[in-house]
Amino acid sequence: MDRELVIVIDFGGQYNQLVARRVRECNVYCEIYSYKTELSKIREMHPKGIILTGGPSSCYEEGAATCSPELFALGIPVLGLCYGAQLMSHVLGGKVARAAAREYGRTEVDVDQTSRLFTDVTPHTVCWMSHFDYIAQMAPGFRSTASTKNCPVAAAEDEARKLYAIQFHPEVLHTEEGSKMLWHFVRDICGCRGDWKMDSFVEENITAIREKVGGGKVLCALSGGVDSSVAAVLLSRAVGEQLTCVFVDHGLLRKDEGDQVEKVFGSGRNYKLNFIRVNAQERFYQRLAGVSEPEQKRKIIGEEFIRVFEEEAKKIGAVDFLVQGTIYPDVVESGLGGESTVIKSHHNVGGLPDCVDFREILEPLRSLFKDEVRKVGLELGIPEYLVYRQPFPGPGLGVRIVGEVTPEKVKIVQDADAIYREEIAAAGLDRELNQYFAALTNMRSVGVMGDERTYDYAVALRAVKTVDFMTAEAAEIPWGVLKRVMSRIINEVQGVNRVLYDVSSKPPGTIEFE
Ligand code: XMP
């Protein structure tokens, strides 16, 4: 098959998938491989380019992740980023050492426009640095093509051998012209035509799923959210009648959402999903009673979810595969393994008890970012209003109620959230905001209504703008809209006497509350 491929070699850094995503944005197919992959295997894949990414160690330390010098002699263009840049220099005879000053964050960089990577990049531009080592001496044949105040070799290259090293991270949005640099590498230096598109992802995935599943039975956890809906429809296209979709109503959904999901995906509707709805609200409320610690709540919801599935699976006979709509940001924040830290154990990644009675988990969207999942959804013919639904977390309102979850609190947050969403849509802001919802703080405070003293809950409104959900800014909602929402919530929702607007960005906040 004449498919262009660029491979990313993983040295344990946080941004590998982001690099792969940027390559996909150049319309070139990209796969990620461990640094332990045999050179012969890499050769067989005939990649048009190789990108070495970041990693947590120092390349000159014993036992650090490394690569063979032969990798640079294959005649294939190689781009080293951060650790990858240092490793390239180290392996080819340069010197990497501990820098006097660690560089972290937005940094001004001077680039040399005679480099093919930087032809149309502003000579003085902003990049994102994160390193404690630096290239103290370039490998023979290399010349420096960028520098910062503290880093004389912020980029280097050996044009003749098509080897390029960049100390900063062109893949993150903070590097203002980073996408251009990666485009130049992939399209100009590697010479890729760029004819790969999301529809190829869909077709390739369908074929791969078919091969993997064979005649096996597949059970899908359909929540009605964007990710699981896209995963379910992808699976239904791949294996048709072998798929059963179970929709667990855990009582932590948005107002009326259970009925809406059933209306779209239920039997006799648009999709062949063998749709089963399980009303398990009471079970979840019982297990959550008295529990206020966020991670414990997440674990309980995740575990109970799986139990319900197991029970359902038993009813429909042996099941070989369980499908989950995990997407890449869920994977990152649940800890990539190795060096990275767990921020929140995302429900559809962590929390799977050992006793799960399925042969294997299928996660067809695991390498995609949210906006890419939406593109896949559209390719699959899912209606726009479903595809552009804002994300909703697996543990649902469980992570939007601070502290203990009770049916009364669920009702309060559902009603407040419904009003908020109605008003946001009425103000025409719904497409502009990437995620917005009401949450219930665990705080009660004194208020006055009529002539009466009240002692009721405070509802927090959240609205964020984000591209990848890994960083986010609080949105500036017009004051008039906020006032209308406040007044309606306090008048229409019993048990609330205060409405707060959350202005925190992520980091340091997260989007959800727990
Ligand atoms: P945080 O709160 O981590 O959220 O900033 C980032 C994005 O992920 C969603 N989210 C989840 N999605 N299972 C999911 O499927 C989860 O457990 C989960 N927790 C957070 C959140 O809604 C936001 O879009």
C-alpha cells in the first residue's frame, strides 16, 4: 500500500500523542513506537520521516532510553525534539550537559530563516521550553539554527544528512509558529504529499476492528456522550449484529438525558446497536451514600458501572470484547505510566476492577483528541447536533457535586444545569464555549428570601474555552446572561440561594470539580 507514514519514537515524554496529532494535521498518517523497536522493523515500515520525542531522563546517564546511531544513517529524515534533539547530538558525537539555568515555559527564540524548518518563521519568535540539559557541543556536521538567551543551540541541523534537532516543543500551542515548523519537516523535508484524511482513519479502524473481533461478541458502554456514541457507531459499522450496546442510567446524568439517549439510539431508531437501557440509579445512590472523597467516588462509580455491565453480559451470554470511548486526554490524566502523575483516575480508563469478565477491552478512539473524535463522528454520518454535544464525564454529576452525592443534590444540579444550558443557547453562546455546566458546591450559607432567612446551597457555574481540554481558560460570559441565569436558578430551583461563577483556568483548576 502506498501510504505515507511518519513514525514518532517514544522516549517516555508527555507530548508524544500531541506530536502525532500535529503530523495528522499535515494530512500524513502517523504511528508511535517505543524506542526499543528494532531497527529492522523500522526499516520495513518505510517511513518517510522519523520524529524522536521528549523523555524524562538525561541522555548521557547510564540506562537512559537511547537509539542506535544507525537510525540516523537510514537516509530517512529525522527530527529530534527536546530529549530527542539531545539524544541525536549525544549519539552522533556531540556533547550534552546539565545547563546552568533550567529553561521552562514561554521563551523567546531567534531562528535562522535559512533553515528549511524555519523559512517563513518570524526571526524572533516565542517557543515553549522545558529542559534542564542542553546541547553543549553540536555533533560533527551540524550547525546551529536557533538560539535563546540561555541556550546557544536551541536548534541544529545537518542538512546534507536531513537530520534536525529542536530543543523546544514545536508541538504545543505555546510555540506560536510550531505547526509551521512541523509542516516544513513533514511536507517539505520528508516530501510527504499529505493525502491522508480522517475518513482513512475510519476505514482503517473498521478493518482493524473486524480482524481483531472475528466472530466474537462485543459489548459497548454507551453513555450517549460524544465519545461513546462515536465508538459505538464505529463498532456497529465494523461488526454489526455482533454488537450490543448497554446504556447504564446511573442517575448521574443531565436532566432528562436518559430518555433523550434512548430516543436517539433505542431499538427501531437510526442505528443497529442492539440497545439495552439499564435503570440502575438506586444502586449507584446507595453505594455513594456517605462517600465524599473525590477519587473514592470516581472509583465507586467506575466499579459499579462495570458490575452492571458484567451482569448484563451474563444475560446476553459470553462476551469477548468490551468497548470504551476512551480518548487521549483521559489517558494522559490517568497517568501514562512511567514518569507521569495521576491527576484524576478517569472513569473509562482507571477503576476497572480485576474481576472484569471480558477477554479484552477495545478502545478505538484512544489516540484521538476531542476535535478529532468529532471529525470521525461526522465521517460516520452521526448528526451534527450529537457530534457537537459538549463533553460529559463518565462519572457524570458525581464529579459535579462536591462532597457526598444524594438524590436531592442530583436534582438540584440537574435543574440548575438545565436552566444554565437553556440560557446559554438562547444567548447564542453554545457553539462558542467548549464546555459549560452547573456544579453544586458543598457549601450552604445564609440568605434571605422574602422575609425569611434561608440556609441553602451555592451553585457554581463553569464555562471554559479550550482546544484540547488539557488546558482551559474560563470564558467571559456577558454579565446580563449570568444575571438572568442567577435569577432563574434562585427562583426556580429549590434549595439554592447563591450562584457563583468560576473564573479559574486549567491549570491550576481542572474543568470538572472533583
Ligand atoms: P478535567 O476535569 O480533568 O476534565 O479538567 C477534562 C475533560 O475530561 C472530562 N472528564 C472526563 N471524561 N471520564 C470522562 O469520560 C472521566 O472520568 C472524566 N473526568 C473528566 C471533562 O468533562 C473535561 O471535558
